[in-house]
Amino acid sequence: MGVTVNEQGVPFRIRRSVLFAPASNPRAIEKARSLDCDAIILDLEDSVAPEAKPAAREAAVEALAEGFGAREVAVRCNGIETPWGLEDLQRLAQAGPDAVLAPKVRSAADIEAFDEVLSGAPERTRLWAMIETPAAMVNLKEIAAASGRTRLELLTLGPQDLAAELRLRGAQVRATMRPVLIELALAARAYGLTLLGGVCTDLDDLSAFVAECEEEAGMGLDGKTLIHPSQIGPANRMFSPSPDEIAWAHRVVEAFAQPEAAGRGAIRLEHRMVERLHLREAERVLALATRADEAHRNHSDSHIR
């Protein structure tokens, strides 16, 4: 499968649906290999009981060796300050997943600490960070800026932990997450990071999940972390360009390719003024659409096999 690259030649990773799977659950790991999610996070932290963490670590390493096809695979380790965190990182540096997800990050110093332990990992192993503490929100700019000197390439919201630390109740949980997401989007875009929305734990009301996806896609997020396979399809749809968006993007690209548009910063297209910033966005939409089609074909092939 050809991999789409951006204008800098960097692989364009699609992360609309990023599914958590407990590393301690062999059935969940095996099922994940047949699902249509874009990426998988093998979890060593919250979903694994303390007494099961060493075994889960080894299960994750074994699962990485077996592979998940073309899907991107990250592992959420335990915090460095926990009894398991340092060994998690050391083993993962050897195993070389696509990414390590650092939980409960509070500052840039935390990012640097994770990064240091991963110094021996393959270059392709990146660092993702969960933003789920009030301290992380206060220090968000310095955390995002650490991407310039570390492996950090992705931020994801941890709404459950953040809500608990903020002592939120009822409807105020989602209401409070909206300004949090805006702050995260600003930081992610300022420093060129991918941004994922947090998990939705209401498994009986898929409409609530779809509403979260629609809202977060509208805020410019790249995708969403998931906890159940039923959430994959809606996430893939909501974080993919619509047919109308794809058609418009094609028209913008074609218009700027015309000889009369050469050297111009803005042109008229269908009664609208379109600038080169719209051209860049159109190119991003088309790259995302292409990558989504590639991912779907690849997942379909893996189902057949």
C-alpha cells in the first residue's frame, strides 16, 4: 500500500479512530487485528490491575512482535513515578512500537523524562501525551513546545481524569471540556501536533458519542480515542471529509492549477474569494480522503486474509 506524504515528505498518518485495548486481554488484542480502526493503543495503565501489570507488559511486547498489519500501534505505559513505569519504558524502547503514550503528563519536564528513557528506541517510535491533569492545562504551551526537542508528536485529552481532578459533576463535564479542547487545538496547531479527542464512556447511547465526534471534528481535531468497537464506524465517518468537502477541495486545487492563477495569492471561484490558505486546506482534505480510502482497502484485505 502506498503511503501518502505531506509537502515535507513526512508520512501522512490518519488517526480518526484510535482504539484502546487492554494488553492484559488476549481476546481484545486479537479482535483489534480485524477491526477497521486506524490505530490501536495497547494499554498497560488504567485498564490493567496492579497485579497483572508485569504480565501485561510482556503480552504487549509479544503483540507488537506479531504485528497489527498496517495499523499504527501505540502502547500506553504507566507513569514513570509508579512501580512499573520505568520498566515499561525500557521494554518498549527495545520493542519499538510506533508510539508510546505517556499518561498524566503535567509539564515539559515530564515529556523530557519519558523522552530520555526512550532515547534508545528506534527513531520511528514517537511520543504521545495524555493531557488529563489541571497542571497539564496550566503548562500546555511548554508541553507542546517540547515537541521541538523530543519525540512528542501527538496530544490527546483524558477527560475522565481531568473531570475528577476538577471535581466536575453531571452536564458540567462536557461543558468544561469544550474550552479545554479549544486550548488544546490552539497548542496543537501552533506546534504542528496531532490532536485526539478523549474517550466517551457512555456505551449505551451511541448518539452521544456521535455528537462528541461531530463537535470535535468541527473544532479541527484529527480523531478520537475509543473504548469499544461500536465506536469505530462513527468516528471514521465523522473525522473523514464529506463528499461535498472533497468535491470543493478538488475545485480549489484545479482552480489554482490554471495558468491565470499563477503567482496570485487569491482568486475568484464560484462567487467566492479563495486564497492560498484555502488551497493548503484543500490539499490537506484530499490527502486525508486518499489516506482514508487506503486505510479502508487495507483493513478490508486484512479481513479477507
